Amino acid sequence: MASTPDVAKSVTVEATIEQAFAIFATKPIEWWPESHVFVKERQAITIEPFVGGRYFERGADGEEIAWGTITEWDPPKRLVMTWRVGPYWQPIFDDEKASFIKVDFEVVGPTTTKVTLTHADLHRHGDIAEGIHKALDGPSPGETLETYARVIEKHVPKAA
């Protein structure tokens, strides 16, 4: 299982590295795919801005389910969090069985940033690791980063 490869996808956006990081970290409700939810009638998605913080959804009924824990918080360059997904894409509540989502922000130009999202250490999912890899390993940038790029366009004015 340790041989399950990481899945990395990237997108280049017209935003400074600070803007790109801030939008990723503070507006996940806008870019998180609608199909990737654990709660009913999702009302909020929060990424707590510190190591040990959670990233979680809140449903209309007040239920909260954490997708994981922040393990690295290095604005505006990097954010790493555990990814608690189990069999049948249901939540698990143990970071020891979770893989990692690593998000790296790299300056390409004065107002251009490359954002790379890597699903790493998928072997930690045990018997379902290969299935998760196959589900994630599609063309880049993928649904999440495509949506994120549209959110950047919405919030960052074009340079004159």
C-alpha cells in the first residue's frame, strides 16, 4: 500500500500569492465542490487558520463534520491538512488513518500564482487507497481547482 502514488494537480491564477492563499483559506464555501459534502444543506466551510485547527463543514441543522486537521500553516506559501475520507466516501474521525492535502502557492509573476494541490500519503487509507487514487487521478486541474480559479476571477480585479 505504501506504493500508492500521490496525486498532484495545479492551476495558474491571475492573483498575487497573498490573494491566492487568502481566497483559498477564507472562501472555501465558494470553491469546495458541491458534490463533496458530508453534511445536509451545507451552510459553511471553515478552515481554521492555525496548526491544529480544523477544516470543517456546518449544515443547516448545525451539525459540524471535520474533514481534517491543519498540520502546516505557512501563509502565503503553504497549507497542509489531513483528509479524513473513508470507505464509500464517508467521513472518518481519526487523523492516523487520514491522508494529507498539501496546497502550495508559488509566485510565477507579479500578479500570477501557481497553486498546486497534492493528495499525499494515500496509502494511509489502507485497503481503499488504490480506489481513492483512481478517483482522484484525472486530468489537471480537476473540478476543485477549476472552481477555485473561477472564484479568483470573481474576487481579484484584472490588472490594468
